[in-house]
Amino acid sequence: MAHHRLRDLNLTEFRQGMRVLDVGCGYGRELQRLADLGCTPVGLDPFAECVERSRQSGFETHQGYAEQLPFADSSFDGVISQVALPYTNDSQAVSEIARVLKPGGVCYLSTHGIGYYWLILSQSRKWQRACYALRCIANTWFYRLTGKKLPQVFGDTIYQSDGVLTHLANRVGLEISEQDTRHRFWGMPVFIYSAFRKPVTAHDRNSTATIEEQLLKQVQAISEAIHVPPTRVENVVHDEVSRDAELVDLPS
């Protein structure tokens, strides 16, 4: 499986100061990559050992599940997830990602395709691995038909397809801006790399304009009290609001 190795997620869109969530952060490898870009990384993982190791590395990390993210609405400029979706209820997880993303925010994730499990079946020398692959395929089919997973003895792992990911994203208002299924085995995707973007709505633009107007009124009152020309204060406030809006790709 050497030539089918999982590649790093593309983080080039994330800029200094952005708050980015890693769903399924493990020991914090991707959090370190985000920190190196000047971002403010936040990790989430269901396993206490991973959370503790990540915290020891100095990262803000929370224990929890992708289906119930313990964060406020629109609280992140970006979200990443490296092969965590196959171990979740993917419909709920994508819905939660959409909820915590700010308008204009982007989510980069990688998942297993069905080719990943056919690859295991064809190359594994251990019957346990072959059984694991078969039960993951069966579990996915059952889950897509019923919305439920098989009893855990049969495995709770599922795979995704590009069509399923597009459907999950669109139903919660996310747009697919990128999808790469080039890693294939027997014509089936081994890994799927996707980028979801939360569009900026007219309501979001109006909210930003309203905030700017309120700030200008407040600061203008202060400027009169301290005898600073209003135009000077307005320029300062406009620059600050524009800088914040740029972080989430809102037009200033």
C-alpha cells in the first residue's frame, strides 16, 4: 500500500490569526502545522490519551465527538479533519462542521473510499484484516440504507464516496470547492480529499455592515469627547472591521 499513502491536507488557505479546528486531532500533528502557519489551532478528539498528549504540546484540545462539537455557532475560520469521518455518523458530523464554521470559512478533510477496503482485501495476508475490510463495506451499505450501524462486533467504520460527501455538504448549505479522488485501486477511490466552503449570504453581509455602523456611532461619540476629528476615527474603525472581515472572506 506504499504508493497509496495518505497525503497531508492542504492548509495554504489558512492565514495568520485564523482560528482553525482539527476534528480528530490525535496527538496534535496537524495542530503543529497550523501553529507553524500562525493560526490559532484548536483540537478535538474522543480519546483521553490523545487529548492529554496534545495538551502537553501546548495546544488547546477538547475531548468530544464530531457529532456534537462543544463549540458555539460560527466560531471557527476553518476546520480540518484527517480520516476521522469514517469513524463517525458522517451526516451529523458534517452538519456540526457547517454549524461551527464562520461564513466564508473552509473545511479540508480526507476520508476513506471503498477502494481502501478492497485494497486491504487484495493485499492482506491476515484473515483478521480481510474480515475487517469486509465488515466495513457491509457496515457502510447497511448504514446508507437504514441510517444505523451494525452492532459493534461487526465494526462501526464506514467509507465515503464523492457523491455522498457532496450530498452531505449540500444538505447543510456547504459548497464543494474541491474534490480529489485520484488515489484509486481497481478504479475505486482509496482516499478522497475534499474542501467544503460555507458561503457568505446577504444576511451575513448586512450583519457586518450593521456592526460597522454601530462601532462608528460609538467611536464618534468618544471622538467628540476627546476632541479627535471624526474622519480620523472612522478610518481607524473601518480598517479594523475590514481586517476582521477579510479573515472570513467577507467583503469589506
